[in-house]
Amino acid sequence: MFDRLPARHLLSGLLMLVLLSLPLLPQPEPRLSCGLRFIDRDMNTRVAPPEGFQLRKGTTADFEVTYTGFTPEARTAFQFAVDIWAFLITSEVPIKVDAHWVDTLGTTVLGASQPTSFFRFENNPPLIGSTWYPVAIAEKLVGSNLNDNTPDIFAIFNQNFSNWYFGTDGNPPAGKIDFVTVVLHELGHGLGLVGSMTVSSGSGSWGSGTPYPFIFDRYPENNAGQVLINTAIFANPSAALATQLTGNNLFFDGEEARAENAGNRPKLYAPSTWQEGSSYAHLDESTYPAGDQNSLMTPSLGASEAIHNPGRITSGIFRDMGWTITSTGSGAIPVLSIFQNPALNGYLHLAANVLNYSGSSITLTANNLNVPVNPNGENGWYGVYQMTAPGTVVLKLTAGDATSVREFAVASLNRSGGGGSSFDQRLSIHFPPNSYERDTYLAIFSGENPRDGYQVGPDGIDLRRPATIVFHQAAPGQAIYRRDGEQWTALPTRTDSDGLSAETGRLGAFRLGPAPALIATSALLGNYPNPFNPSTRIKFRVGAGDQAQPAMLQVFNLRGQLQAELLNRSLPAGEHEVTWDGRDRQGNPAASGIYFYQLRIGSRIFGGKMILVR
């Protein structure tokens, strides 16, 4: 059985608002929905579409869009955004979108959207009872149409801007607003990334006038792990709840979202002043700035900023709410890993694994040229690729009708000098003459963990003369870090017209982080991978004021029993990394399950959770 909140429309403020009612429940209160705001500043960043999208053979969801007032070029760009979502999500029920090109959004809001209705289900697993589901998620989960011919998503876009960019290549010029990005963002809200929290006259509330939360509302919590809809802690409504919603201290604690964020809770946007339509149901703007792979669902967008991928964190949030997100054309899941030969001889080792695959062969190509592979265990293959020229390489792994694509760049390393840039042009390296003993090539690619930044050649290769690393899209107050064993070391960094640069006498992993002088407090930065087998790396920061304090890192099981003590000594200020090999204090392999790790630095205590899978 389910109850429905039938929709009626009210245009108020930023966007069309859907009011919901239920015969046996109070009618929800009107409130503004999600409006993407424009920042009049060139960001000069690009996030490419999901892997495999350009090579897609079909979609796993159907969208039916009704357009009102759009120009042909705007419709083409709109459809491109629709195609990205149709490639990613799975639903047997067509998703109906009512889209309008309007002049009622003022001068700062680019677009806005909202699910047109919500449904509540009881005694109907896997749906959670006493919870409002946006109609598109509800229809996906029950496998049937619930609202006849009524649209599932209502969306409006601002025709007052004269600087729209309607191209689909992800390269908006300076001063132009990428329309594909705006549509992709608003469809994300219409598909369900929307909550019922609001603040009015100093009081926070949820439920839109009913006693039930939206599915999104079930996951946000504060830094202490207190869930916002727990009325034993935060009454609904209450000033205490308003304080949480405006404390810049909210996180989404969904299992899938954490898994896509190196085991850490993604941070939500919760500025000190409540911003209707921006606060709460967006990722945090500062944590995921322009150019970040997870920046699509932040509350604002700049000029010359293209984001054609929802990102891993948003995908995890969607899975937590009930969506199935795929990146291939079948149940097979191809995974391609790249390993650089430590001899730095110009060769890469390629490991291919395909889950849920019953076939006996795969195809691996590099820039459309075949790469020979040999079987390597069950559903595994192994190949070697020789780098012969600088530039971008596109590796394509095909298993049946499933495809995985990885891009990386090749840089030259010559006795006379050399260098190259990452495939997304965000990082470059420049080698002076006689920096290495022979001529060769090395690869530059993104780390599997976003916190790892970019891998430039094999770890630990020493150069005869320092090379210059440049990050071209750094924010103020950042520095360049290099991974040295289990610790990230801040390099002396300078700012010039090209961005942030630093010299390094060693190859390896590089990333951006807060400049050391700005790091005042200690923090736990999570562990990766999570889940893990056989080992995981726990990262944390020792603040400048805590470097004289003893630091202790311990691992406990679910019963609170100490399993391992990984650290017990003072550490210098900066970021550190400790590896747990999955063994207890006696050196025996720990059993599969959930474990907690606790970091004590002086009087400060931090905690995290991880999963060991044997």
C-alpha cells in the first residue's frame, strides 16, 4: 500500500513549487525549491562526461521531455544532459519532464526544478516506511507508473541571461554559462536530490507540514553523528534544529555515498545564514570547488565552468536513496587498473578485471589500436602497453557490451629536458636538461582516490635535477603536496601567472592541500580504500598547535575490543598516513566485519568506521 501526495503548482519566488497533500495528513507547507545561482567569474574548468558515455550503445532509462519556449539549440543541449542521466540511472518507467524557458527568475538564478509529487509506502520492502519518495524514485522502485500522465519533474530555466553556451563539447568560452551543466544539475534535483528541511524565524523544521521526512532527509547528520530527524535530540520544529542547519557542519551519512568518498561522509552546504533553495540539499561549495569531479551538485556555477558528470559522491547519494546507477550497457562491470614499471622504461602494466561476466575474452585498445592481453585468474586479464610518444592515450576495455574507458597523458623525459600535462590540463610537469639518465616516457593519470591527486611516473623515482610541477587551477591559500611513503609533504610553493608551482626531485603522487601556515587544527581525513582487503590507509592531520602532543591511533571491533595500536608518539604538524594491514595485535588476520578506528591527539578525539572484507 502507498499514500500519494498529489501535486498542485504554485509559482513563488525562485521557481515553480509543488505543494503536496494527502487526504489523511496535513497539507505540506509551501517552500522554495532548488535554484542554481550564477557566479559572474570565469572558472575555466571542465569535468568530462562519465566513462563510457561517448561509446554508449543505448540507455537504461527513458526520459520524455515536454519543452515550452526553448530554442532548437537550447533543446539540443537539454537533450544532451538528459542523455547523460539516461545513461547512468536505471528505471523501467519513463521519466516525464515538463521544462519551461522563462523570464521570471531574476538576474542570479540560472534554473530550478522539483519533483511534482511524492509517495509514501508502508510494509513494502525495500522501500523505507514513513518516508516520502520523489515520484521518479518511487516509480523506479515499484516498477510501475504512479501518476498517470502527470509530469514527474517540473523544471524552469532563465532566458534573461544572454551569455548561455549551448554547445555540448564541455568547452564554454570565457564569460559563457554552460547550459548542459545547468540542466544536468536541475534534473538531479528533480530525480530526488531534494530535502524538506527549512528555517523560518529562527526555527528549523522538516516534513513539509507532515510528520514524515523525505528519503534524502534520513541521511544528513552533524559532525558528532547526530541525525537531524532524530526528534529526541532536535525537536521538529526547534531553534536547535535551525542551529544545525546553519552551522556549516552537515554531512550525508549514507553507506554508498561514504564508499564513493574514501569512507568519509560527504559534506553538505550549510552556510551560517539559511539560503532557501541553496542550503542543505547541495554539496558544500568550498569542499567541492569548480573543477572538482563532485562539483555538479553544489549550489552555484561560474562562467566557463562545464560539469558533465554527476560525480561519484552524487552517484552514491542516489544509490542510498534507491536509484540504480550504472556506467555500462549490461550487468558486467569492467575495471581497468594502470601500474607504471618502477624501472621507468616506458612500459605500463594493465590489469583488467570484469565482474558479473561469463564470457571468455575481452578487448583492450589504446587509441583504437589493439593491446594483447593474457588471462590472469578468474575474470582477469593482463597486458603491457609501451609508451612511444607524448600526448593523450585513451584505453578502452570491452567485455561483451560493457565498456570501461580510462584516459591518461604521456610525458617525455629526455636528457635534453621534456615534460607534459595531465589529460585534463590541470597539472603539468617540466624537466630540465640532464634530469634523468636516459630518454624515456612516463604516464600522468588521476589517482583512484580523489584525495591522491595525480600520479606522475612511478613512486620514488629520484631525478638528477629537480622538475617543476604546476597546478593550473589552484585556489588561494593552497600548496602542492607530494606523497612520501605514508606521509604527504608540503613542497615550497610559489604563485605565478600559470598557477601554483613547486620543484620536486622525486616522482610520485602530487595533490593540492591547505598551505601549512593555514593549518591550525588537527583533523581525521578518513581511510582508503573502504571497504578494504588486505590493507587500508588512514589519513589525518596534526595541527600546528598539536604537534607537541602525543598521537595515538587504535582499531577496535564492534564489541569495543582493541584490535591494533597503529601509532603512539608525537608527530610534526602536517598530514600523515598510517597503514593497517588487517591484522590484530597478535599478528593474526582479523575477521571480516566492521571496525572502528580512534585517533587521539592530546585531548582531541576523532573516530571513523571501516569495513574489512576477506
